[in-house]
Amino acid sequence: MSVDFEVGQKIKSLRKVKKMTAKKLALDAGISVGMLSLLENGSTSGSVETLRKIAKVLDTTIAHIFTDDENETIDTTNNEAMYVVRKNARKKIFFPDPLYKCELLTPNLQGALEFILVELEPGRVTDEVLPHTQGGEECDYVLEGTIEVLLEQQVFVLNEGDSIRFNPVSPHKIENKGTVKARYISVITPPSF
């Protein structure tokens, strides 16, 4: 079974649990009914921005659409696994966008904050400026490369060692317009994935 099909089935299942029609979900998410149908049938994969809109309408997270991690039972017999994430054991969050990769830096998605390592390949540019979550804060710290943060009407260019903090409800986007991969750590509360 393809990842696209599994994601589509998850979206469809979450929509049905909410007793929501495809037309209503598409309208509320600002996408066409045809696009939603293609997503639910696994015929296409949506952009991160499209999936974020769908997740918001379904009152869930993007990560929940891609995994069952939010419902994961914590193994209390392995005390370390409750607290520690080893470098070689990070959970990866896969998206249809091959230029955007995330690794979870916490043991699961059950906490009050989102702590992730983000990799943006060169040329990762998006068309949409979106809020990520309601309230809280987002803080991003650049480990390598350069990212460009469009926050409301201002552009901030951040290089290695630079950081930014803002309210994630403010429309924003983060891009890598450079020629080398950019890596940054993102902390968001409450979680948006």
C-alpha cells in the first residue's frame, strides 16, 4: 500500500469520524472537492500547506495524518524511551514535498510542545503564507545554511546561529532560497504537527 493511499484513507477516516462531507472539508480547507477526492483516493499527494489546512479543519495534526503516533502507548518498562531520543532512533515525519523533511526530537507527539529538526533542500519555496497553530509561540534556530522567514509583511534572513521567535498564528512561511541544504530546530507550542 502506498503512503499516499494510507494518508488519503486517514484523511477520509478522520473526516467521517467528524461526520463531515467531502464538500464541507474542501470548502473549509480552501481546496477544491476534486483535489480532496484525489487525496483521499491516494491518486495525488498534497503539499505540506494543503495538508496543514486539512489537518486544521479536522482539528488534528499533520503528524497524526501520517502516523498513529499520537495514540501510541508509552512503554513504561523502558524508562529511557520515555525521556530520551537517541540520534539514530529519531522518528521521521514524511511529507509529499521531497524538499521538506522533519525529525521528531521528543519521544512522541503527546507533549505540550513540538520540538523538531527541519531540513529544507535548496530551492524549497512555497506559494502560501499560513498560520500554523492557535496562540503559543514558535522559535526557530538555524543550525546550518540560510532560511528566509516571511512574517506578515517582513522578511528576515537567518544564517547559521541565528534564531527567531514569533506567534505562530501570524501568517508566515519559511523557505530556503539558497543553493545548499538548510537545517534548523523548531520549537512550537502548542504543537502544530
